[in-house]
Amino acid sequence: MSLRWSSRSRDTNGVQIDQPGTYWYHSHEAGQYPDGLRGAFIINDPKSPYKGQYEEEMVLTLSDWYHEQTPSLLKHFNSVTNPTGAEPIPKAALMNDTQNLTVSVLPGKTYMFRIANIAAFAGQYLWFEGHTMRIVEIDGIYTEAAEADMIYLTAGQRASVLVTTKNDTSSNFAFVGSMDEVGKAQPLIYIILT
Ligand SMILES: [Cu+2]
């Protein structure tokens, strides 16, 4: 097994950590990564410019899932029966490696979600129903807070967003990851904020 540090802009096999932020790791051996050898890799920053502006941090991974394991997918992908080189289409979308994830939050508090798309293939749109988010980090770089209703992350991308929950305990709010066009199967997963 080998693990490669992936920051998209810069891949090195020797890990030297000089930049805080939201990253992820995955295997580069055979087909281990789409089959699950992948995860978030967070480098905390005691000097974050957003320190003190949120109650709690939560890590949220978006990913895709195939119902066949990678070796058999690759066999078809690299065969004469696939002359266009069409990539295998994921069968499901996952958040934190599951479906129907529930996250408990308190009303009227700000949370920082560190979001990483650790998929093999599919991009996803993400939004929090009834809430806006403030994007404060993209791929390990702090940004000026930018308000957004929805964010789109391709495979490999990360973002941190601040979400202030409504001062309202009368209902739950879904947050939704929606796979883009490539993953037509099961486009929606719902996550309930309680
Ligand atoms: Cu890689």
C-alpha cells in the first residue's frame, strides 16, 4: 500500500506539512481508493483568521460508490468492449461514507463544515436547506468570507464553510448533496439537521 498526499496543485510523496486546511488522503495502489481507502485529512490552524467565529468544526466528506469493486470495473473500462473509454458511472452518493447521515446542531450557533469531495469520479452540488453558507477556505487557502446558497465540488476539491443555524427548533433542515450529470443514478441524499 502507498499513500499519496494530494493537494491537487502539488503532489509529493514525502509529506511535509506547511499549510493548514482541509485535505484528504487516498491509496494509489491498484483500485483501493474507489473501494474505500480514502478519507479526510485535516491540518488544524491555531492561527486561523476565523478562529473564535464558530462553535464547532465538522468534517463532511462527499463521495461516490460503485456496486462492483474496482478490479472488475477496470477490466471492463480497459477492454475492447468500451471503445469510447467511458468511465464507470457511480451507483450511489455518500456523505461521511454513509447515506441518510444525521448531524445534531444547536439553534443559533455557527458551525464550520470542512467539506472534501473524496469521490473517484463524480462532482457534487451541496446546499443547506433554509440556510446560507459563508465560504472561508478553498483547497487549503483562506478566502474572504463569501456568501453562497450552494457550492459545487469536483472530485478532489475541498472547501470550508460557516453555517449559522436558524434560531428555530420547530423543524429539521435537510442538507443535500446532489451528484452532477455523470452520476444519474440516485442523485439525492438527504441529511437532517436536528
Ligand atoms: Cu491521488
